[in-house]
Amino acid sequence: MTAFDHALARLLEHEGGFTLNRADPGNWTGGKPDKGLLRGTKFGISAASFPTLDIAALTLEDARAIYRRLYWDRVRGDELPPALALLVFDSAVNNGVAAAVKLLQASIGTPADGLIGPATLAALRRAVGNGDPDRVTAVAIEFQARRIVLMAALSTWATFGLGWARRLASLPFQAMRLAS
């Protein structure tokens, strides 16, 4: 099983199946409750992000292809230590690719432009060495701390925060299992 397959499996544990929660901005094609059409979310693929997609008819293979192309590949998951790849991938799905990359960049002390290029990869190599578990853990802790601050500031935290907090609390444990 590849790092992507492991990360996708963890993501899908959190995302679940089809939902039509009227309070969830992601379920609406307009990105806000009562804006656009209520098409829902399935496998974490939302009507807000994909307003023309038939969410209810989405297959797992369709979702897998979307996650690979639009999230995993854009955060260069295959080039990150597996533990960090899971955290950054999960954040890219929930917070957007640019936001996830900026969190990673801030966590490793490199300019945060939202794009992973040679400078970010070099800074990451300096931060984690040859994948030293203690150094990867230190970056993962910093990344998660920054992500918690970002998510707790969202206007939807009051509604969805407890579920998100559980997810954010469990991810480092899942990530470290990937690393071993």
C-alpha cells in the first residue's frame, strides 16, 4: 500500500459517506448555508468545491482520483515524510491546498507562499534531516498547533469544532503509525 493509499484511508475514516447537513457550508453549491443548491458531501468531496458535480452519484474511485490529482499531488505528498504527508494532505482537503502548504512552510521556517517548490522541499529536508523521527515529530507538532489555531478561528468552529478537534487530535497518532 502506498503512502497515498494509507493517507486516503485515514481521510475517509474522518470524512464518512454522503451527508446533506444544511448547516454545513460545504454542502451548498454557493459555499454558504442557503446559497445555491444543497447537493451535499460524499467521501469529503463537497458541493461547495465541486458545484457542478453530482455528489450523490460520486463513486469511491471518482473521489480517489480527485483526491490524488487536486490534493495529494498538489502538496507533493510523495515527496514528504509519510507522517507529514498525511497531515498536510488532510489539511489541504479541509482548509485548502494553499492554506495547508502555508502551514507547512510556517512550521519549517520558510517563506509561506502556498506553493511547494524546490525551496520548500530543501527547507523541509533541513528541518527533518533524513527523516529523523524526533525531527519529523517536531514539525508535525508545529503543523498541528498552527492548524488548530487556524481552524478554531473559523466561524463554523462553534458548530463543527468538537468533531474537528477529535480529528485533529487523532491525526498525529495516525501519522506516526504511518511513519513506523
